[in-house]
Amino acid sequence: MLGTWVSDPLGEGEFPSIPSFRYMDKAVISHVGQPMLHFMFCASNPDNGKPLHRECGFIHVKPRTNKVAFVCAQNLGVVEVEEGEVQGKQLTLTSHSLGSISFVKKPHVQQISRTFRLTPEGKLEHTICMATSTQAMARHTRVTYKKVTS
């Protein structure tokens, strides 16, 4: 997962309460010298390049296990802790706890799950599902990245 990745093709977003959309995304995943990785995901409008969504944080690896924790802060005011496992070339995570600023936009996110998968072609797939205070768990975004730097 280490390196800089760009969406190829464009990412796709959907949710029952919003219109479908497409986006460009750049992921930077680096090693910080401990059993963890640092990540930053930067989504932007494919038509004009304007910034959309940002996420940054850490992927903690429990030593000598396949257990992983994902700690993430979003520019929209949500902070999440997800936990899961690596199995083969796939990392599956589910929210353990979520927090948000007091004036975060409604409806509030109540659960998040993510899957990262390295494909046989060397691409990285990232899928996010979420549930809100008004909507059951549903897919929200899916993006496939190609690696541009190691």
C-alpha cells in the first residue's frame, strides 16, 4: 500500500439520500518508522479540480497479528476509529467509534466500513460503506487507484 496513488478511472460516489457523483482522488500512504502507516486521501472535482473531501490519519498494525486499527480525521468534522484484519491482499475495517464536531452537517454518520484490496494488476481498490441517522448501511464511495510513486 505504500506510495502515491491516483484514481484510475474516476471514483464513484452514491448514497440513497444524494445524487450520484464522480471524483478524482489521490492517496498518499507512507511508513512512519513504527508498526503503522500514515495516510492522506484528497478527493477533488474532476471538472474543475476544486477540493472536495479530505481524510488523514494512521493505520496501526498490532505486532505479530493480522489486526489493524484505522484512525481518521475528516475535513467535514468527523473523526473515526475503525478496526479490522488483513487477509491476503485485503484489509477490511469496521467503525469502532465515531465522533463529530457539534455543528456537523446532518444526517449524522453512525457507522462506517472500508475495504482496501490490492488487485492482481497492482491497483488498489478502496470501498466505503456508511450508515447515517436516517439511512441504513449502504455503499458510499468506490475508487480504484494506480500507483504513481513508491
